[in-house]
Amino acid sequence: MSGLFLERALLTLLMWGLLLEVFGLAVLSSQPWRFEFSYLLVLFLITTGSIIVIIMRIRKKYRERF
């Protein structure tokens, strides 16, 4: 398996995780401030940062190929 394939697979998993986190944030935001909401907010930020880093790496690899 090439590195690009693994990065795309990881990106797919992270995008699904991001969708679930957005759904969870939408549900928990209607309730009073709880630990779960703040924990999910931190996970959301980490997932978003990871997605940005992976997209930057994929773009860099495509630029090197062409």
C-alpha cells in the first residue's frame, strides 16, 4: 500500500468522525454546559487540525508528482 492510499483512508475516517462530532455538538449544545460538550469540542478541534495537516501533505505529494 502506498502512503497516499493510507493518507486517503485516514482522511476518510477523520471526515466521518468529524461528521459525528458535529452531530454530537449540535445535540449537546442545547443542554446546559457539561463535560461531554467540552470534551467533544476539544476532539472536534483535534480532528479538524488533523484533517488540515493530512490535506496539506496530500497536496504536497501531488505537487511533487507533477
